[in-house]
Amino acid sequence: MKNQFRKNIKPGMEVEIILKKDQATGELTNGIVKAILTSAPQHSRGIKVKLDDGQVGRVQKILTDEIGNPIEE
């Protein structure tokens, strides 16, 4: 899955993340990537990012590229 590889995620992309507090419910949060926090090239539960509103979570789905074009998975 694309969300598991750091190379596929760039600042400015719109993504859906799962916050730590929402792991039990699976509720996703939508936002724009401000920073990539995972230093490893791959992570099995998704790359950890910080959104432009300051929330931190693991990417579950990539919605757009860094210039706003929709991504097909």
C-alpha cells in the first residue's frame, strides 16, 4: 500500500490519518501534510505525519498529490 512508504508522501498532499486516540474506533481525520515524522523508508501501519493543523497520526489513505490532483489507489 502506498501509505506504508515514505517516498510516496510529500508535504502539501491531502491525506486521511488515524490519530492515536482513534485507533480503537478506526475514525479517520482528513488534512494536509505539513511534515513527515517517520524517518524509516517504510512502516507497516502507515507513515507518521503532522498535518497543517498540528494533529499527528499515521497515513491510512492518500487523497491528492502535493499540487491537489486526486490520487487513484
